[in-house]
Amino acid sequence: MAGVPDSFQRLWTPHRMAYIEADKPQVDDDEACPFCAAPKKDDATGLVVHRGEHCFVVMNLFPYNPGHLLVCPYRHVPLYLDLTDEETAEFTALTKQGIRALQEVSSPMGFNLGMNQGEVAGAGVAAHLHQHIVPRWGGDSNFLPIIAQTKALPQLLEDARSRLAAAWPKN
């Protein structure tokens, strides 16, 4: 209820309204989709870490943390329910392998895993399903994203990609 104190601390970020209210580019077909384009390139150029039969793993071009991975089906589908049983099995297996590779390369203290389905749920590219694997460490968030709209990343995407590709589990 308004005016009733509670135990929550609130950090107001009105600058985020510019993103929330902005027109977002629609990626309704695979011609304009970054997740359809990435596997058509060589691994280094497309930032592809691993290629499976039905799905692949790519670095997030706008990472929350170093090593932020995305697991994507090759098919241009928007929803988890659209995956075939074979795609679902590989999607899950690649998520587990991604976690193992990140543990090997950078010893994170935890992970955020998730997928946002639909624009209203926060999907930046709602037309092509993708799952985030975000490695986390104690103290990895600070004031920079809020105050300066800046994220400090200590590792180049290609350096993270090549280290993760080299450490990718064989099974």
C-alpha cells in the first residue's frame, strides 16, 4: 500500500523509460535475424562457440558479464514450445555444456539461466528463441550500469569465445 513502509530498498531508474518506450526493431523473418545470420558466418566472425546438429551456442553481443552465452536453435522459431523433441534435448544439453565450459574457463560462483519469450517478457529478439547463460560472481554488479549506463567488461568477446570453444566439453 502506498505510504506504508516495508523492507524493500528501491532504486529508481527513470532513464530506463527511454528503452521501454522506444520502438524496437522487429525481426519477423530469418533474413534480418542476428541468430539466423550468426551460424552462416565462420565461428570467429559470428561469435559462435559451439555448433550442434539442431542448435548452436553464440556469445551475447551485448553481454551482462564476460562469457554471457546464448543457446539458439538453428530454426527461426519464437517459443520454447515450437521446438521439436530433438531440438529440445540438444537445447538442454548445450545449456549444460555451456555451464561446464564456463566453469572450466572462468570459475563463476553462480549462473543466471533464462529465456524471455515475447516482447512483453523482455525478449530483445522475440522472433528467435534463445536462452541466456550468464556467469555470475560476487560483486559483479556495481553502480556503473545505473549511474553511467556503462557495463565494465574485462574481456573481449573474441577472447572469451576462443577460450570457451577450446574448453567446450566433448559430450
